[in-house]
Amino acid sequence: MTRQIKLGAFLPGGGQHVAAWRHPDQPADGATNFEFHKQLALTAERGLFDAYFLADGLAVSFGGGTEGGNAKVAGFEPVTLFSALAPLTKHLGFIATASTSYEEPYNTARKFASLDLISGGRASWNVVTTASEAAARNFNFAEQPPHATRYRRAREHVEVVKKLWDSFEDDAFIRDKESGVFYDTDKMHFADHAGEHFKVNGPLNVPRSPQGHPVIVQAGQSEDGRSLAAATAEVIFTAHQRLDTAQEFYRDIKSRAAAEGRNPDHVLIMPGVSPFVGRTEEEAQEKYERLTSYILEEDGIALLNGLTGGTLDLTGHDLDGPLPPAPPTEGNKSRQVLLRQIADENGFTIRQLYQWVASARGHYTIIGTAGQIADMLQEWFENEAADGFNILPPWLPTSLDDFVDLVIPELQRRGLFRTAYEGRTLRENLGLPIPVNGYAAGRRVAQAAE
């Protein structure tokens, strides 16, 4: 089968851009407006997107923060929202973020397994470690754990969740009313996990779904993040400004996955792209400049501080001067490095930097026609930089509609994107295999040896 681009739609109801809520097209209450999220999900499915992606925070981001803008000061918990949206759609996948730092594996495994059953096999877990001092203080910590500690915990957390998802084999539930046999006890398994961070007995009290278990997504770019992603992730959401750095990341992850004994083709790399789409270049530029004009200075400053791990104090600095150095952070290390790179390579002032990252927080922003945007996606896709993309429409619903109505047909015309969904589960549409239940596989090996 011809390789085609995979697409996620990153659609926070409050919009991606730090000032999205101020745009006349964007509902000011979008973050907590269920009917609006329903509209976005149906549009994404009309556009044949693989999945609806949502990030999540575990604290209020005052004055903007890493997700940008006071419109995101409060919103829905993603798994809860997606459980409501799933019955309203048929094919669209749902990628919800949950933290390994402040959740227990049993709770994580249970809620995602439930969403997977509710959606008929369309759930996905975006694994994050949560880099925020404010979040730490909401979970009985005085400060966030060190970066390396968070990633060790994350790797073990994922390991335990996957064990729990294998608690029941695919055919464990017989449900024979005549005999009274509800399930085969030989096909139920205990996790019996005891490690550095977790001690979990199991089994999970939710059976497997039609796709085996939820797709695992991860977004780390630091050394620890790359190691975790190569070992555990099936989809990787990454941020790059240039083709060459995207290629380095792509090749590195594929190589690491192979070294972990995994099939690199089953680890999909999907950089983030924020498109301003116009029927002409001038129209696209006007859309960008209009949205930029709505940015409040205090939101721009808060955004930069959040993206650099809360270490950047811009008090007394001229916003039309250069970006000062930021002390090392125990937060998002890779994003801090990326912000420095963007400022240096473009010669941006502080103001120009926050204007540029206001839409995508370090992901690639492109301003142009449908053809120009398709050119960029095609170049990265065909040159070992991406298997697909996570699309970040700057404001909603207009920029999502622009992408669906203008860019999708152009990608289809080039044979780069589907014209119909391949299947009903997220794995089928992403071209990922159903995970084999480890206990069932072990029994088959033992039987073959007898």
C-alpha cells in the first residue's frame, strides 16, 4: 500500500494562539463549550483526520503560561470530554493527555481502557511527565521532581499500564448464559508489579478493546524524552523549525526504536504545524497579522516564561531588544533550547519572538496558500522528517475549516492523503498493528515447546 500522510488535529476549544479568543470568529467561551467541541470533532472527521488531540494541564496558567492565553485558564479534562464526543463520531480517534507524574498507573489504565471501549477502539494516551511547579503544588509536592526522576517514573508508569491493559486476553469473556460461565479465569492475569516507583497487583477491571489497547503517544525531545519515546511510543508529537533538525530527530528515533527491538515503521513521527491558510499569500499574511495584533504584552511575556520552564525573568527588559539568557530548568528542557534557537536564528526581539511562537509555542508556523502548505508537508514527508503531522489551527473554527476545505483537497489531489477512512479503529487508520497480549503469546510459546 502506498505510504500516505497521517494527520492529527490539535484543537483546544480556546484556540491555539495566545490571543485566539479575541478573534471575532472564535467563541470566547470555547474552552468550556461542549457544543463547540462537538462542532470541531465533526469537522475533523469530515476532513478525515486520524485523531483529535488535546493537551492537558494540572494547574491554572496565570497570565498565559505554556498553553497561552487566559482563555485556557480553565477547561475540560480530556478523557471526560472525549467520552462524550466518541458516540457522536464513527472514525475519528481521540488522543488525550494524562500525566505519569501525578497519576497512578491503575487509574490511567482504567480510564483509557474505558474510553477505548466506549469509542470502539479509537482511544490514545499522550504520555507526559508534567513540567510545572504549580502542578506539583496541587499534588502534595513543594516543587516538581527533577527531570531525570520524572522520566524514570514515566517509563515504569507506562510499563505498568501496559501490563494492566493485558489483564484479560481477547477471548477471556465467554458470557455463556446457559452454562453460567462468564469468563475464563485462566485468561485473566495479575500484573504483580513491584518497582522503584510503583507496586501494583492488578488485574485491571476493564477488558481489552477491538484495537487491543489504546495507542501510546509521546512528545519528549530531550535525551530522556527520546529514550522514553523510542521504547514506548507508537506516535511521537515533536516540534521543529527546520527540515534538517526534523530529519535528525526522525532518523534518531527510528534507530533507537530498532535498537529496542521494535519495528521502526510502527513508530510514527508527527511534527506540529500551525498553518495560516489563504487563497493568496496576501490573504494568509493578513490573517497572521490580524491575529498577532490581538496579543497582549503580558500574555506574550508569560508565554515566553512558561515555554522556558518558568526561569525567564523579563522584568526591566526592553521588549524590542534581544532575548536574555534563561537559567537551566527542571521543566521542559527541549522547549527552552528551541526558543533560544528560534530567537537566535531569526534575530528576533523579545516581542517578535512571542509574536512568532504565540500560535504554536515552538512548532512550525507556516503562512501561505494551500499549495504552499502542501509543498512543505510533502517535502518533510518524502524526505525522512515526518510520517504525518499534528495540525495546530491558530484560531477556531475558521482556520480548521480553511485546512479541511483548502489543504486537504490539495493533499488528496497529490495522492498524499486518504479519501476515505481505512477502518473503524485508530490503529487501522494509522496502520499500526494490534498489540499481542503478552500472556497469550507466552502460553502459545509454551504450548509449542511441549
